Amino acid sequence: MELRKLLEIAVESNASDLHIVVGSPPTLRIDGELVPMEMDILTGEKSKEMIYSILNQVQIEKFEQDWELDFSIALVGISRFRVNIYNSKDCVEAAFRVVGLRIRTPEELGLPPVVLEFCRKRAGLVLVTGPTGVGKTTTMNSMIDIINRDRSDRVIIIEDPIEYIHEHKKSVIIQREVYSDTRSFGSALIHTLRQDPDVICIGEMRDLETIQTALTAAETGHLVLATLHTPDATQTVDRIIDVFPPHAQQQIRMVLANAIEGIISQQLLPRIDGKGRVAATEVLVACPALRNIIREGKTEQIPTIMQTNAELGMQLMDTSLKDLYCKGVVSYETVLSRVKDISHFKTLLQKTGKTFR
């Protein structure tokens, strides 16, 4: 079967990913679970033939030189895909992430209303965090689309690779792909500051150089949106500070305390009705108390700040899990596997009249 047909099946099956792996049939990830397709097991020769069928000569040469390749492709009228090609046991394999053609709204994604407030900020740092595959890029692009719709700004997006394509609406959107339009996130960011941006969007804050430049941009009057592979708000703050050498960390605490505007941490959970997955979100909103504890290095107090400032739109992940469970959207077993603080979760349930088994 041609690779194009497999990608079409992935979209029709509402899969998030398609995996081409030697020694197994093509495999879909549907609602977080791997589902092998009813096809023959792939040989090394067949896998390479399928994958190379979508590459041009330049991409083939780059892959054979680097042994890794990231890019995106589009099937007209069907979907866009983020692609990673790699070698495994001397065989060519690939992972395809289904991106989609339409940018969904925060309401469709189940994001809390405070996300709209983040999109109205004129300066500062807003982060979308979580493990791989929980929709961080989808959330960030949804926020970009709101800015594009509502504000007359110059928005510069740096990604590896470009996933969603934005058309100019009220804003002017510039999308730059790492290794295609620029050599690195760090290099692109430094030059972006000289390109008259109002909003800067970073596909991933990977290293010290990128984080440092993002903080500088946020501190100097730009709105910076970025993603980070951290599971919650507290660990996000710690990660940003810890990436710097010890002698610089106190200064970075001051910079981050001034620059941070919000953190959205998310997970995707299977719905109890079997109709896809739903987002559970933890939200941190900057306030004077938060800025003080970041300056003082007392990040262990962040959960307390979030619990006592719910009126600002803050919520812990366990609160979001409780709400989804009480609404009957996710199962008890699913929630139990994701809860961080069992005693806090029990308290939350008791207030709703539900009991913890």
C-alpha cells in the first residue's frame, strides 16, 4: 500500500500518529493507544521504499548525511503531517504526526477562558508545557490564530518544522522553519529581535541560548509564546532557572519574575465515551505573590499560590482532573492514574459530594 493511502487512513481513523517500523505492520496511535493496521509486516526494503517516496533529492542527501530528518508535508484537502525519519538497526523508519488543516479554537480544544487573556497581553512570557504528544503545538497555534484575528501585530513564528500554516488576517504572520529558513532557534531568535516583531512564537525552548533570548525578548516589550517539555508549572519555573549556571541563577530569577505572564500545562486523557481525548489543564497566572516567590527561589510554594488565587483563573492539574471526572467525561481509573496529590484530590471530591474509592 502506498504511504499516501496510509496517511489518508490515519486521518480517517482520527489517529494522532502513524508509525512505519520494520518488523511490524504500519501502526496508528488512536486516543493514546497503539493500533496495528491489518497489513503485512514491513521489511527494511519496503519501509525505505515507502519513506523515500515522499522525499526529494535534497532531503535524501540530508538524511543520509545526518541520519535524522524533520520536516512537514501536506496532502491537499486531507491534512498536514509533521514527519521525523530516523535509522533503527540499520533500517529507515518514520513517525508521522497528524497536524490537520484547520486551526481549532480554544473552546474546541477545551482550554480554560483565561487563555484568551494571555492572548491579549502586549508583553511577557506565556508558556505551554507538557510531555510529548499532548497538543502543546496545537494550543500555541490556537492562541496565535486569536492574535491574528484580533490584533494588528507583526507575529514571527520559529518552528522545527512548521506545522500549521497561518494566513494573514489582522496581523502579518512570518513563519520560519529551522534548518530550512534559519540554522537554529537561537540564531533565528537573535535576528528576530531586529525584524520589528510584536509577538514572537517559539516552537520549543530547547537550550540555554533559546531560553535566554526568549526572556530578553519578553523583558523588552514583546509577547513571547513558547512550548517546553515540563509536566507542571512548578517544574517549568525550576527548569528555566536550572538551565543557567549557578552564578547566573539569581539574576535569572529576577528576570523571569518580571517577564512571566502565564503557564498552561496540559495532558490528554481518553474520554469515557470513546470519542477521542480531552485536555486537562493546569494554569498559572502571574500575580505579585508569584513574582515574589520566584525572586526568592521558593518555587515549592507555587501550588499554594495557585490554590489560593483561583479567582484569577489559576488551577492545579488535580482540580482539572476532578472537574472532568465529576462531569463524567473521563473514568475514575483514568483520573487515578494521573492524580499528583491523592490527599488534595480526596478533599476536592468531598466538596462535590463524591467519594474517593
